[in-house]
Amino acid sequence: MRELVELLSELVAVDSTNPDLVAGGAGEAEIGRLLAARLAAAGLEVDCWDVAPGRPNVVGRLAGTGGGRSLMLFGHMDVVGADPGQFSPQLRDGRLHGRGAVDMKGGIAACVAVVERLAAGAPLAGDVLAAFVSDEEWGSVGAEALVGRHRADASVLAEPSNLEIVDAHGGFAWFDITSTGVDAAGWEAEIGVDAISLLAPVLSGIGELDAALAGAATERWGRPSVHASTIRGGHTYPAYPGTCELSVERCLVPGESVARSQFEIEELLRRARSADARFQGSYRTVIAREPMVLAEGEPVVAELAAVAEQVLGRPVPRRCDIGWGDSGLLVEAGIPCVTFGPIGGGEHTADEWVDLESVARCAEIYELIARSFCS
């Protein structure tokens, strides 16, 4: 436990703020170097490459003797922005507090501890990979690059899951909708066209669509939703705004699709054109990811459940997570990926924390699933 806490504290102390979320963010270069050095010191074959300038992926491979299945232990290195003080880890009452403690450096620390233990013992038949990627908090370019360069028969994503198995998760789509009017002085009503007010049918339509989606919630998949995120337009009181941009998030549950969400946006624009012929609107899809559901009976899920129940001494719940994760990209690429990670809270807030005992239990479970799956 002491060594695990020391490693996690070292990881949290590294500012790895995603620069696509916060201008000038530190990025993943420093934490990538730390993890690459740690994996290399354990004797793993290390592949480190930039997926964007100064933003690496790090993959360590513990080669097996041959004839066994391969398993990837997987996580992301980037964090959302925080005040500088949140990169000073604090230990209180069995918890470690700090930016990234649970999302998801606790899981990463457990993965590193496992491959170090495995490397110190007799080799398994199959390969074990420890893969740490950049950019999960924004565009997932790290996960996209990973699946183009490394393969495995299955993967465990160490995102926080409260020691529960997540074998399905939602997707999302982000849209920018642009309304175009005509800039003019406020007294030139015969010239000016108000790009902001022309968006009114779109805004009211978003509210109506979200109410309809609330009625489609299920116990298994949760609640799909849509909401306006930001709106920008105009530049001064005494002028007609010539442009207005509205950002929208659509949260998808399994059974829905990105194509469906795009059709919904197109319907909202048609509604606005019907309400006022002056409306000139368009949209672009900023980022979109499909929901993920693992196939029933997927071996890595069954074997993970067995070892987790052995360690925890109780049945382990399986559930869907409404939030999207990089596991979706692995599944799309043909690598079954199940999420299982530590207990924690305060993700993306000033009081993020992870339960240290749960990190240790994760490390124990990851080691057992590796020994079982790769034997």
C-alpha cells in the first residue's frame, strides 16, 4: 500500500492538464516520461510516441512465452483544468485528494503496480500491455492512435467505477449551430437582422426534445438528454447581431446513434426556417461518439467478475455508465474493453478524491485477471 500511495501521489503531483480544454495546459509530456521510465525500469518493452505535438501515448509490453491471450490494462493521462494547489496531493482519512486522483491516476497507479509485480515473477503465456493515452478529456486522439498501433485480445479500462463492472456506456455528440443575420446599427431596423432572436425556435425545440427524451429513460440504460451548452453573439447594445453561435450537447444511450442526433439537429433548423424565412442557420458536428455495449458472454467480463468477487468477497454489480469512455473506441476497433476502477468522487471539481483501499483492491484484481486471462 505504501508504495502504491507514493506512486499515486507522484502522478497527481504532475500537472497533465489537457491543453485543448485549457489554453496553455501542461499536457501529458511530463507524466508520459514518468510512466515510460517506470515501465522501462520494470523490464517492459516501451513504445512512446506523440499523437499530437508534445502529447504522447505510452505503451509497455510485458512479453509472454506464447500461446496465451493478450490483455491490455488501459487508462488516460490527461486531466481537466485546476488551480495549482490541486496538484499537491493530500492524504486524509484513507483518501488521497487532488486533481486526477480518481479520474484517473488512481487506476493508472494500480495498472503500473500490477505490471511491475508480473514482470518480477514467472512470465505468463500471453502478453500484458499497460497503455496510457493522451486526450481522453477532449477528442480521444490518444485512444484513436492506440488502436491503430497496438492490439490485444481484450482490455480493462481503469476508469473509476466504484468497484463495479461497466460493460456498456453512453455516447455523445457536440454541435455548433450558427445563425447568420445582418449587422446594423440599432436604429436601422430596415437593414438589421437579429441572428440571436432567430435562434429562439431552436432553443425552445431543445427544451421540448429533452422533455421527450426524459420519457424514454430505462432502468438499464438511464436517461438520454440534450441541452444548450453555450451561446455567443452580438458585440454591443446599440447594434443588431450579425451572427450567433449556439453549442449543444446530446447525450446518447445504447440503442441511439450519432446519426439520430444529427437528424434531430437538422429538424430543429427546419423548424426555425419555418418560423421565419430570414433564418439562415447551419450546424457542424464538433465531436461525436457512439454508445458502447459489450456482447453478452464476453470472456473478459466473465473472468473479471469471477476474480473481483473472489477478492471482494461479494457479488460485483454490472451496469451501464451514461458517461462516455475511451473503451468505446477499443470496442469499435475489435478489442473488447470492460471498465473496472476504484471508488472516488469529486471528478472535475475542486475536491476530487480516491479511496486508497479501493485502489489497492483494483491492483489485486487486475493482477488476477491478467494471470487468468493470459495463462
